[in-house]
Amino acid sequence: MSKLVKSIREAVELCALKDGMSVSFHHHLRNGDYVLNMVMEEIAAAGVKDLTVNASSLFDAHAPLLEHIENQVVTGLSADYIAAGVGRALSQGIMDKPVQFRTHGGRPNDIRLGRTPIDVAFIAAPTADPMGNCSGKYGKSACGSLGYAFADAMFAKKVVVITDNLVDYPLADYSISENFVDYVVSVDAIGDPKGIVSGTTRITRDPVGLVMASHAARVIEASGLLKEGFSFQTGAGGASLAAAKFLKEIMLKKGIQGSFGLGGITAYMVDMLRAGCFRTLLDVQCFDLDAVKSLREDPRHREISALQYAAPTGRSAVVDSLDVVILGATEIDTDFNVNVHTDSNGYIMGGSGGHSDTAAGAKLSMIIAPMFRARLPIVTDRVKCISTPGQDIDVLVTQGGIAVNPRRQDLREKLAAAGLPLVDIAELKEKTERITGKPAPCPKGDRVVAEVIGRNGDLQDVIYNVKE
């Protein structure tokens, strides 16, 4: 028996895809992904219209999707993150219905609960066998963890695996089981694995970034959380990686071994694992090729699903066992609300991803950001979009001082006792504006182009079109 079919078009036909249905994609190949574009081209050629695309994230490689939106092949869109190239067009109001943004935990949660049903899930699999057992760890397009595809495979009505490395049955070390798969398609290439690299993935050498990173590591040390069994997540930005470097030095000096590192895993987190800073890494997506290699070769480096990572209504989620998370921000307001969905002009250029999931779960959620970018202050009276509510943010670290959320007086006292440079967030805003000047208000349109759905399924905020 084999589930292998000759082409994507045949798989689309066998799935009986019709107008008004929903299709889904995952983003582990990130900006190197070919599958979404290949599938949507075949769907459009088949004459199917009025589809909802539910993608865990969209990158600029997915710009051809905009043509399908203009042609009404796609009329609904849901994602956890949308890159600036695609986001700019959406901010101009090319869709009649608002885009729905979810979090990396909220998306699989809503799929599981049936709030966002998927008719056909298309899974880009770097290796698969003819029955659909598949993995991201092997093959020429290896991307590592397939964590964001698990919910799609488990709960979609039909599942199509698309691979460029078809191996004999059975693929023993699989991530997604054949039990969830209806059809398998073999193609020449599902993507370019070099495109999975996210952010800088290099430790910053910028003096400002190094000051912030040093402060961040000292905040963690002073918090009282840095002890045996410590758990940690950080992003792929230069300052965040530098903070991890300083943290690694402290952990090695004090002989502290943490329980786990979490999230999108980078080469630097792999280095911390090998140095003995953590007992294991829990990986929902690989941010670079060193992480892919580690996941393939080191049994301490474990793949997890987005459901296990951050779904809020499951029996448990790893983010709820997280001690510290380091996050970024486009802007943060004096109530500690954070925006990572839009740029300073209001154009869509990101999304929560796991931002609000980890901030809600961690014992200490920290924002690292410079006082200003391009002479625009990081702190504002009210962010253009609430990506993560201020109630879930504990501290903001900048080169001009450390602002602690007033609800965390316990933390403020610990940081003050450690001699860290504390500043009230309103004072930090005024201090920055003395350097940059007060920015003029940004005009916004009167059309809602996106809805920001909180991790629990509630409408958290909306994003308006940008007037040009």
C-alpha cells in the first residue's frame, strides 16, 4: 500500500478542495519555503476560490500569495507572524476581511478546539516515506523541528505531506505519524534550508547592545531565579544572544545547571547545552542549521509540538514552567504594553509568535530594547497595537536604565539591592524624548485590516490601515 500520488494537483483533487474551505501551512522553512507558493499556484489553476489560508507564519518568500488575494482565490488569512513585505500590502487594505493574528500557542489551541477548522493541511516535510511518516531532521531541505505542523496534522480533515526526500517505508525516526496523513507528494525541492536562518543569529558587538545584554544578565542573576533547575528562553537577536552569553558565563562560574532551554533554538543555545548549562533543549523550531544538526544528533535536544510548547487550555504547556524569557519590542508604552506587530508607522511587519505566550507563562518576562531606533523613542504613551499586555511584562532593559513594572515591587527591591540602574518608565520616556524630540502622531486609517487574537481566543486589539 502507498499514499503516494503523482502531483500536488492530484492531491488537491483527491482532497475535494472546494470554494470556501480552509487550507493550512507551517513555516519551518521560513524564508526558504517553496511549498505554500507551489500549492497555492495549483489551487488557483484548479479554479478554487474564497479560501482561508491558516499559516503559522508568512515570510516575504510568500509574496505571490498577494496575487491570490487580489484574485479572490484567498479571502481569509490567519497567521502568527507576517513579514514586512507581505505585511505592507495588507496594511494598505487589500483584503476585505481583517487578517487574524494568533500566537504560537493560541493557533494550535484554536485548531484543536475547532474554532479555526482546517479542511486540508499541507505539510512541507524534508523527509517522508510513502505512507506519510515524516521528519524535518533529515534530507537536503532539513529544517529541524516540525513543531508547528503537529496540530495541523492531528486535526485537519485531510493531510497532504509534500517532500523532496522520499525514503523507503518505514521511516523509523519520524516526527509526524502516518496515522494522520492521507496523501504524499514527492517534488524536486520543498525549499532552501539556508532560508530558515532567523534574525541576526550573531552576538552583537554594538556597545549599546552589550550594555543592555550585561544589564539583562544581571537582572536574571539578581532576581533569585538563577539556580539549579533554571529554565530559559531567548530570541535570535544580537542583544538577546549577548545576554545569553553573559548568562552562560555566570552559570558556568557558579556551577549552575538549568533544566531546559526552550523555544526557537539557535546555535548559541546549542552551545549552552554542550557546555552543561542545561540538561535539555525543548525545540519547537530551529532558527539556524547548527540547531538542525543538534536536533538530529543529540538526544538531549528534543522536538516538541506547538501544543506542548504554549497551548493555553491543554493539560499542560512548557511555557508555564519557564523561569525567564527575554523578548524584543517595536515599542512599549508606559503601562508596559508591548507592540511587535507593526513598525513605528503602523505597517504590519511581525506578530506575536510566542511573545505573549512566554510572557504570560514565565516567572520573569524581560524586554530588551534600545531607548530609540532611527531617532524614534521605544517608550510611548500608547502602543499602536497591543501584542502582549502590560500585565505580563515584568521589566524593560535599555541602555538608559531598567524600568520595572510597578506590580513587581518584589523584583524592583531585588534589583535595587543589587545596585542596578533603575528608572521609572515615564522618566525613561522623557529622558529619551530629550534626545530624540517628541515624535509627531502617526495618522491611521479608519479600516480595520487585522485583528489581534489573544492566546486565550479573545479579541485583544485591532490594527488599522495606514494612510499614505
